[in-house]
Amino acid sequence: MGKASSAKKIARAARAGGRASGVRQRNLLFPGAIASIVVLGVLMVGFSVREHRADANTVPPLAGKEGLPGDHWHASYGFYVCGEWMPSLPEWHDTAGIHSHGDGVIHIHPFGEAGAGRNATIGTFLEEAPDVSLSDDKLELGEESWETGETECDGEKGELVIARWKDVQTTEDDPGLVYENFNDLRFREDGEGYTIAFVPEGETDIPKPESSAQLAELGAIDSGNPSGTTVPGDPGSTLPGDPGSTLPGETTVPPAPGETTVPPAPGETTVPTTAPPAPPEGEG
């Protein structure tokens, strides 16, 4: 019995030693795994930052740099809820360079990498916009909200969808329909159109934004005057399309050959340049 008892004690001690060794080994592996994850995360973040910085210079819309202007795009947009258009968002100014002037148009002219390349998205546009929030299943405008599968349209459960048109002002094609990842939806070129819609489930007949027909005109106002003419009412302005023209009904008379006209100085009284005619003989 004594030998058997001793053998059992030795076996238990060996098993205990093995477990202790295993515990120590696992304790050493855990910090190493955590450190590896942290290093990998730092490397991925660094790569992502470099990639987005490269985007600002290589992937449209491009940001301006070194005194050179970047891209200046425009897209029409609107919120269409259960068959009715919601009011356009008011004007606001953002830090990325993707905003609206209360005109139903998305103005896309990136100030830097935050609004350029793959960062030029619906999410970036709405991030600093007032009184609006959009997720994949809920739209909030002011005090109102509509949620996929919860809110009804005309007695039917509704859903969120974004209809997107390329060259929205002229195309007659049906839009592409997007049902998820709304805030990651990228602006890819000038002249697009986006209707952010809440409609009955399965509805695909979604209209273009109301500003679509005037997109080029609204964009030209924001971009300056591309025709090169000045705006009526500005000091020294001319009529549109007719540089140097006079106001309606006004006639200008050119000076006689060799004659030079000099405007009087402020406060100066003009004096005739020729002497008055002499009185007739016998008078005076």
C-alpha cells in the first residue's frame, strides 16, 4: 500500500506540474498576441491614412493644392417621402467642402483630403448638415422620422432607398437603386442626381430631384460667371452677353475727330472751351 500511495502522489504532482506549465505558457502567449494585434492595427491605420491622402491627389473629386484649384462638381438631390418632396436643406458651410446653398444642389469642391477621393460621399455631405440624419434604416428630417419596416406609406410598410442618376439633367435612363451603405455612396462625377426616398416596399418609380432641370444653371452661379460678362447692377457692369453695351434706350455720342473729352475734377465747374460770340456792332 505504501508504494502504491507514493506512486499516486508522484502522478498527481506530475499532472499538477503540467497544468502549471500550461498556465504559464498561456500567460506568456496572451500578451504577445495582444501586442501583435496592436501593431497590425497601427500599420493598417497608417496605410489607410496614406491611401486617403493619395486619394486627394489622384481620385476624383480632387482637392486643390499648391495654389491650383481642385474639382468643382455639382449634383442635384432631394428627399422624397411617401410621394411628396420635403423642403431642401438650408444653406450651411462645412469643413470638407461638400455642402449645399439651400438650392437643392450638392456643391462638391473639396478643401482637402476630408472631402476628396473616396471621402467624397453622401455621409460626408450630410455629416455637418443641419436637421438631418440618415442611416441604412432611418431618415430624420427635423422633428420627423421614417424607418424601414416600421413607418408606413399609404398603409404599406415603407423602406429607404437612394436613386442615383448619371448626368441627371439630360438622361432618360432609369436610376440605379441603392438599399444599403448609404453614407458610403461616393460622388463619382459632375452632374449626378440623388433622390433619398422613403417609399412603399418594392417601389422603384422614383422621380429625379426637383433641381435636376436647373443643375447647370445653379452650378454656374456657384462657380462664378463662366461667360466672362459682369452681372447687371454691379458697378461698371454690362448687359449679359453684350460687353460694353449701354442701358436700354440710352444713346452715346462719340466725340468729334480730334476732340478730347476730360471729365471735371470733383467740385470743379466746367467752363466752355470756346469764347462766347462777340456782340453785333453798335451794341454794348
